[in-house]
Amino acid sequence: MTTGSEKLSDKINSPAVTKSGALPHIALIAVQLMFGTWPIVGKAALRSLPSTTLATLRVVGAAAALSLLQGRFGELRRLPRRDLAMLVLCSLLGIALNQLLFIKGLSLTTVINATVIGTTIPVFTLAVSIVLGYDRVSLRRIVGILLAAGGVVYLINPIRADFSAQTNTGNLLIVCNSLLYGTYIAISKDIFKRYGALKVITWLFIIGSIVTLPFGLYSLKGQQLQAVGAEVWLAVVYIILVPTVAAYYLNAWALTRVAPSTVATYVYLQPLIAFGLAPLILGERLSSRVLIAAILIFTGVGVVIKRRRSQASKEVTERPDALAH
């Protein structure tokens, strides 16, 4: 017998309701705001800490914080081998290799190059999602992604990009990072839905910390951590709690409710947020280029997440039992 609370839970979690809700999109906007602050605070921390050390502190610190929130880990040992293998793969793609490749690549190339290359993340995500059956090829999604990508490219002016021999290695690492992160977004959807966002993201960071810790310890050779100022450690704490724990969790939660390509498309807001924060933090002037890029990016994101209300209503009307079980 189904209780009233069970019926309500089923209604809330049904595809017709969750896909049409605004909360996942609000969460994804919050995620981009959090991720957008990471380079600003991270730049200050990198003045005193090696990039590999900062990446390790970010992953290990997030694993510790999430462990305190989660509290139970017995289920991890009892998981089916297939799910455990998927957790390891997602952790490598989205946590460990993602952090190491991006930060190392950024140190060998320019911010402009990294931003241009980063526009490939939604493309990689959509391609993998189509192969796995999470998304379908549609003109609407393709046009939306192209519009948003065009806004980012216009914003950062790729004419200033330096694709010389000196930056080739860094550029290649950023491309690999984009491919791995896009794949992570696409393949992690199922396991997040089955086990829950908080539980899985905690497991992913625990596994990721095991992988990154040896690199971090090696990078600490010869480093004088006692000379690092309190403001740097405050920056590290912020990086762990806000653009890592909170952002990764909200991103995972939203992924259980919308398509992977939709989650990835919100990445296009990050450079816009960074340019938007510059006038507030650095006193820079807001240019017409930013405004035009904003129109393109928001239009593209809007096209991708546009709901087909009539189709959703038709499905609910034709299948009233879908909300009653």
C-alpha cells in the first residue's frame, strides 16, 4: 500500500516535475558563481603554495569536510563491483585528473587559451551523453551551445590567444581536462541518481584524495609551510568549502534532475561571472563587449534549458498514473 508521503515523494521526483522545476537551474547558477570566485581566491593562494599542493589540499580538504557531513561509509565496502568501478572512474575523471591536469595546464599556458579551450566541455558532454542515451541530438541544443560558446569566444577575444609552441603542452593538458570533465558529467548521472548526490560526491572525493595525496606530498619537498601566512590558509579554507564542497555537491544534485548537457552548458556563465566581478573587485570598467557577450551567453543557455511545456503537459494528461504510483 502506498502512503501519502510516498506518493508526494514520487510526484516530486517524477521526470515531469523535476525536469520542469526551477531549483536545479538556480543551483547551477549558484555553482557558476562559486566556481567563478575560485580563480580569484586561488591566485592569491598560489603565490605561497605550489599548484599541486593547492590541488591536493582542495581535494583532501573537501573529502574531510564531506565525510563529516556524510558520517557513514559502510555502504562503500558493500557496493557491487560494477558500481565501485564506476565510482573510481568518475573520481579519476572529475576529481583527481581534472584538478591535476587543469592546474598544471594553466601553469603552462595562458588564461585566455584555457578559457577558449574550456568552451569544449559542453560539446564533449553532449557527445558522450548522446552515446549513453541521456540526451538526444536536437537542433535546439546545438544552436544553444553554439550561441553560448560564441558569447564566450567574443568575450575573451581569441585573437589575443597564444597557440605557440611554448603553450602547446599546456593547451593539450587543458583539452584533456575538458574531455575528462565533460565525460565525468555525462557518465556520473546514473550513479548520482541511484545513491544520492551527497553520498556519491563524498565517495568521489575520498577516492580522489587517495590518488592526489602522493603528488601533493611530493610537491611539498623543500616547502616551508610554517612561513605561509594566515590569509593564505583562510583562502585555502574558502576554496575547500565554497567552490569545492558546496559547488560540487550542488552540481551533482542538479545533475540528478536535468540532462548532463544542460549542466555542462552552464559552464559558459563562468567567464562572464569573472568579467562581471572584475569591475567590483578590481575597479575595472564594464565594456560593451561584456554586455554583448552576456546577451549571447544567456540566450544560448536559455535555448538549451528551454522547456517544452505543452509536451510535458501532454505526457502528464495522457499518463495520469505516472504521478500516482
